[in-house]
Amino acid sequence: MTKLACIDLFCGAGGLTHGLISEGVPVVAGIDVDPACRHPFETNNGARFIEEDVSRLMPAVLKDLFGDADVRILAGCAPCQPFSTYAQRYDTVGSPRWALLYEFARLVKAVRPDLVTMENVPTVEKHAVYDDFVTALGRYGYRVWHGVVDCSDYGLPQRRRRMVLLASRIGPIELMERTHEQSQTVREAIGKLPPIPAGGTLPSDPLHTASKLSKLNLQRIRESRPGGTWRDWPKRLIAECHRRDSGRTYPGVYGRMVWDEPAPTLTTQFYGFGNGRFGHPEQDRAISLREGAILQGFPEDYSFFPDGAPIHFKSLGRMIGNAVPVTLGRIIGRSILRHLAVVPETKMVDETARSVAERERNAKREPLVA
Ligand SMILES: C[S@@+](CC[C@H](N)C(=O)[O-])C[C@H]1O[C@@H](n2cnc3c(N)ncnc32)[C@H](O)[C@@H]1O
């Protein structure tokens, strides 16, 4: 039997990892600088969490973690913020976070995993660091597939366009075609959750907690209709900045979700009514942290903090909003397994995929060094 092992760099709360293990791709460890990720990552996935800055990570650590696996998979969904549309307005180029893809490439070069995968915002493509990353993978002998997908095409109840990259030293690889003709909806995902008020928490599930609303925002959400904007409100409720001509073109905040559509793209601040179209379709509040997690594909009982620990909206919102949707993680996992099954040599009984990869590379005389 071919033994697989995956390491998840920038693992966060484990969205990608959970998708991979749900499909049968074993994740042995996750690495992240944020200590708050340890609990959700380890508790829900049974994998080891290593608190470490990827830019300081030694290749030997990864080699040890991979152990004697035949197929070694390195995943690395580096922070999206330096590449987001919002960041385009600021000079993030060259910042330490922007350069983390170079660190990922450094580790790929030193460790030579059989498969590599990453996910990021679609605008990552506009950045030289991404170009350099893809070029380096080619130089190291990988066949690379990358493309922008909308996660709602794969059953996520959320519109979320993301760049996905898959690279293999074994042979050509690609992400599976869309699996859902019809999008999953907000109602299907969170319609059955017990109602809670703004500022309220469900005692049996402390993550089903909604942020408080000011008196003014409570009036505003009462006047908001699903799919609408602040333009629907009486004039007295409209914020000063939106009344100005420059604000009139920015209707993307203070909306309610629509029951029978996928949710809009969740951000790290989805729990705030004023931060986007994150109002609950009919209750007068923003969606709860649990609702956000479910809309990101996490199971309803995914544990994000130890029992009795205080709730920090900012930290939890960041972990949930930044996650690779579990649904997309599953599709990546399935694509990897399909790839390993269809590459004819990996079916051979007495050979490991490693030696197969070696043979294939020799046959093609692809250069091994950068
Ligand atoms: C896009 S999120 C990853 C989401 C995760 N893959 C998931 O599916 O839940 C990026 C993560 O990178 C982490 N991070 C940022 N800088 C880092 C660094 N220098 N080393 C390790 N992790 C870092 C952040 O704490 C964050 O959890």
C-alpha cells in the first residue's frame, strides 16, 4: 500500500486539513504562527500543531515529519491579505507576508515533496512572487495546474472565488470539474439553527453567538431587506459618509443575506453587520460565529476553543474567515487521490510512488535543480 503524508503550512484552524482528512488524505502536522489555532487544529483533526514562523522553518523538520511516507504532500495556503483587492491600494509588495510564498518555494526546493498545493485570492496572479513560485515549481520538475474556481460550484453555500494550485512530480494533475450544477443556499446551511438575538449566545453551543448591535444599527437592520442595501433605509438612518456623493457608489455594506442564495464571500469580520452583507436573512443581527463557520464548510460541531474559554470575536472571525473552506479542501483531497489512482505507475504493487516519480523524471530528463 502506498503511504501518503501531508503537511499543512499556514494551517490556521484547519479548514484545508479537515477537508483533506475527510477524503482520506492523512495530514501529519500543521504549522502556523498563531497559537490560537492549536486547539481547533489538533482537536478536530488529530494531527500535530507546530507553532512556528514558516520563514524560519528548517527543511529537516518537514523531512522528519514526512518520515517514510511514499507520497509526500506539502500544502501551503499563505495569508491572502497582501494579495487582496483591498491591499492593491496599499504598498504590500515586498512586505514579510507578501514574501511568504518565496519561503514556501524555499521549502519545496529543499524537500522536493511529490505533490504541492496552495490556495489564495484570485488577485495573487497579478503578483511577481506568484509568477516566480509557479516558474520555480516548473524548474523543480513539477507539472502545475492552477485556476480560479468559485467554491459555490463545489457545494459550498457561499460565493467564494479562489485561486487553487496543484503541482505534481508524478505526472499531470488537475482540480476536479465542478460538482454542483445548483448552488447550496444559506437556508440549507444555517436555516435550522436555533434563533438568537444580537449579543446573544446559545448555551449549548457557545460558538452560536452574535455580536451586539448599537441602537442605531438595530434600527437599521430592522429596515434592511435580504439582498438589499442601506439605500433601502429611511434617510435619517443613512450614515453621513454614505449620504455624500463619494459614498453613494459603495452599497456593499449593511446588507442581509438571502435565504435561497449562497452567502456572499465571508471576510474575517463577517460577524459585524456594518462590515459587509452579513446580516441574518430574517433575525435582526449579523450572522453568528457558528453560522460563519458552517458557511465556510466546517461541520456543525467543529470545536474552535476549549470549553469555558472566553469568546474573542476578532480572533475567531479571523480563523474562520481566513480558512480554506472545508468543501474546497475535500475537492483538493479528492483531486489528489484521483491523480494518484490514474497515474498508471502508482497502481503498481511493489513500487512506491516515490520511485515511480524518480523514474518518470529521469525518463523526461527534467532538470532537478533550480
Ligand atoms: C489563509 S490563512 C490559512 C487558512 C488555513 N489553511 C485553513 O484552511 O484554515 C493563513 C494563515 O497563515 C498564518 N501565518 C501568517 N504568517 C505566518 C508565518 N510567517 N508563518 C506561519 N504561519 C503564518 C496565519 O496565522 C493564518 O492562520
